[in-house]
Amino acid sequence: MPDALFSPAAARNAAPIAEVLERVLSPSGLVLEIASGSGEHVVHFAQALPALDWQPSDPDEEARRSIVAHARAAGLANIRSPLAIDAIRQPWPVARVNAVVAINMIHIAPWDATLGLMAGAEAALAAGGVLYLYGPFREDAAHTAPSNAAFDDSLRARNASWGVRDIEAVVAAAEAHDLHLVERVTMPANNLSLIFHRGRRSSAADREVAP
């Protein structure tokens, strides 16, 4: 597969993420992945959740070629051709979807990409639709682990507009687009899964950290 890219992080976290997605996504429908990268995640998820249709996307042409290569090698019928979606540019070239998934995106992009993600998800999701985010986050203006602090420093050294985001700011940006945090799940390697529903406000019980 000459066009296929490989990510060690994707290989490590695909299974734990799939376990969460299997629980929080509807049993059927269309899932849009924003910033699909190499395509390894969407192939894993399409294999693990075959009743769902998966729409990968990435603004980078090299990434889209990699997605196609991995999807063809897997031979799965429930992965659509990747779209050239830039989260910042509105509107997205998609119709209604049941869920939007963004993995390790918002910290490797300017803050405007997070705002675009929320606007695009609001437009694409029907009431009750799911927005799923995965990655490291700061809480109460502090990193949750020394490794996340070092990672944040390395991101900002590469690009001053990147960086690990404050969970409170992400939640506020989502709320502004009718996307409400209903669950957070502690993940391996000091990451979190954040699950938002469009049009449903959460209760205190919803926000408990899953074991």
C-alpha cells in the first residue's frame, strides 16, 4: 500500500475508543469523522461497528489517499470515499448524520478549528445526535499529567496556535452551538472521551467520570 500512512497512536487507542463508540452511538446510521488522518481509525471502527456507515474526511490530500488505501485493503463496504472537509470552512459538504467523531484534532489545530467543528456539528446533527471528542485536555487551567504538559509544550513549539485545550472552554464552545456534554470517560494515557448530544442538556449525574 504505497499511499497508506501509519500512526502508532492510532494503533494504540483505536480499540479503547471503539469500545466507547459502541456504547454511545446509535446502532445504525451515518457517522462523520472529521480529521481522519491516516484512516486507520475509521477502518477499525467500521470493522468493530459494521451496522454503521462511516464517512471519513480530511483537508489534507495525502491523508485522503491514505484513507482510501486502508479502506481498500480492508475491503469494507461501510466506509465511504473521504471528503475534503476543513472544519473551519462552513458549510460542510454533508447532509444529516447521526454522529460526528473527532479524534486528536482540536489540540493539533488552531482554536478556530474547534469553533468550526462545533458549528459544523450543529448543522450536521439532528436533535439527539452525538458529537464525540477524544484527546488530552486541561482542567481548571491545569494539565492532568506531566506527560500532557510536556506534550502541550511540544505542540506550541511546533505551532503557536496549537495546544492542549481547556475542557471548560471546549464545553462552552459546544454549548453555544446546542451541543451539551452528557458524559466524560477517562481513557488510557491521560486522555478523555467527551460525549455531547445536540439539543439535550446534561445533568450532574451525566457528567460523572466513567470507571
